[in-house]
Amino acid sequence: MNRGSDRRLDPAVAGQNTERISRMFARFISVGYLAYLVVLSPSITLMASRMDPWWTPTAVIMVFGSGLLLAVLSFRADIRLVRRAAAAAALLYFAAMACWPAAWNGPDLPAHEVVWLAIPGLAALAAAIAWPASVAFAYLMIACVGVQAMNTAAREEAQVAMFIPDTMFAFIYSTLFVGGAVMALRTGRLLDATTEEAHTAAADAAAERARAVERERFDALIHDNVMSTLLAASREQPRELVSSLAASTIAQLDDFRRGGGSNEPFPLQRALAHLRASAADADDRTDFIVYRKGDLESVPAESVRALGSALAEAVRNSRLHAGADATRTVTVTVTDTGIKVQARDDGAGFDPATVAPHRLGIAVSILGRMNRLPGGSAGIDTRRGAGTTVHLGWRQP
């Protein structure tokens, strides 16, 4: 029997909520940088004459260039590029601030002006994508202190007494946005963890159903073969008949042990028996039809179990949702290179787009399980009022 389940989460599913939120914030940050570049252009021009010639173009490229790069990379498949770009944007903002005192020449800015680097919130949002929340908030506090220190040093008649209130105001104001980003990313991680747990639980349940099918097949073998042999012996049937029954029973028990309790390939007849038992376990009124169009001799154990589990889930879903009067037919086609299984009903059908995300029978036990299987495939044809057909397949890689 199957002794474990595939606990690997489909890469297309793993981490998708956190990635989606990270990409969304990367684009939001880039829009913010672009807007600030437009709004702060007069301040950049005003302050450029007070700085060493090299500083302004270098700082603009470091700060705004790295910020705009986030949006570009957010459309790339590898989310790691977004996180690295976010870390670079946060570090380059610090680097621009660190270079400012060495490049500042004066004279002082008018009292109503501020140093154009006063956008610590955007840089801290980038830090929230790249690093843990505690690091992002520490970054924000240090950035706010640095910005207010520059404003105090660069403006006319700056009041040192306002340094702490201005710093706290900037920190608290920016915290609203950084905190929102941190909570959104945390929610994404929680959703990803919950999704992975749900997928694992569904896979475990599918594996348990496969083990139940194997147990029922073993019970049937005991009843139909072992008991028949013992009964024939107890009734003093001809020795040749008893010997033949005993040999056949021993051979089937040995075949069951090798095919059902290990990873050795299933002979075709046993694979078909496993599929028949899987369908019957879900609904014993299901018609089971086999077409032989090839000379396939055996099927890998993993493939047989995956097909059986997916087939059982398909028939079970049909029994629950197709309607009381629906009829079900399972058609198995054997070719030279694989097996095709169709589980069809003439019931109510459904709209796949309306299936709730937490309903994992289709996503995990059927589509996910078969798509993870080497050589496996799965698909569903259905619409309201037109029945449902589940296509399962395994082809030799």
C-alpha cells in the first residue's frame, strides 16, 4: 500500500500570495518615486547650485533610478529580482544621504524649502519588501533622523528645538504606509502557509483513500480466493482442483504484495483492477469500461496510485454534486505507451470559475496530483446543465 503522500506544493502555487503583494507594492513604490521626481524637480534644481557638481545627478540616479527599476523588475518571473532591487533602493537612498554633507556648499536654503531627499517613507517601503518588519521600521527611524538633520543644517533660521518633533512627525506619518505594507506582506505569508497546509492535508487524504482502496482489494482477495480455496479443501473437492486454487491464490497474494506494497510496477491487469476498485469505492454503481488498443504490460506503482486517487475523487465529486439521477461511466483506454481515463457523468455540470479557492478536491486531488506525476495529465470539461467529464492520463516519459 502507499506509505506516504506527495507533500511538495506545486511551484505555481507556493508563495503566490506573497509574490503578488510584493509585486503590487513594487509598482506602487515606483509610481511614488515618479510622482516625487516631478513634484521635487524645482527643489532639485534649487539645491543643485548649492552642491558639488557631481552630487545631484549621481543622487538623482541612485534614488529615483533604483526606485523606478522596481516596477520594471516586478514584471519578471523571478521575485528574487524584485527583493534585491528593493534592498538596493533602500541602501542607495542611505548612500545618497551619507554623501550629502561632503557635497553641501551652501548658502542655506530658504526657510520654506526642504532638502529634496525628504522621502524616507518610500525608501522604507522598499525596505519592507526586502527585509523583515523590524529592520524596515528601524530603517525608517534612521532615515527620518537623517532627513531632519539635513533640513536643520541646510535651512535658514532652522530651529534645533523642532528637530525631535519634526522627526517624530515624519516617522509617524510614514509608519502609516510602511505598517500597511508590512501587514499586507504578513497576510500574504499567512495565506501561503495556510494554502500549503491545506494542500498537504488534501494530499494526505487522497493517499489515505488510496490505502483504503488497497485494503478493500485485499479483503476481496481473501474472501474470493483464500476462503474459496479453504472451502474447497474442507468439502473434499478433487485434489487437482484444490491445488490449482491454492496455487492461483498464492500467486495473487504474492502479486498483491509485490505490486501494492512496494514501488515495483503494477502488471496491467492489477493496474486495471486498482482503477476499478477506486471507482467502485467512490460509487459502486459506476459503469467501468476498458478498451485495449495496445500492448502495455505494466504501469509504475506511483502512476497507478495517482490515477486511482484522482479517479476516486472525480467519481466522488460526481456522486455528491452531479445530482441524484446522474449516471456515471468510467472509460479506460490502454495504448502502447500509456493509459487514458475518462470519468463522465450526465449530471448538472458546473462553472469552474465559480469553484471557491478553499475547495481543493479538483485543484489538489485531481489536477495538482496528476500534473505533478511524471507523464501525468488531467483536465476537466464541464458547463452548467451539460454534465462533467474528467480526463486523466499517464504516458510513459
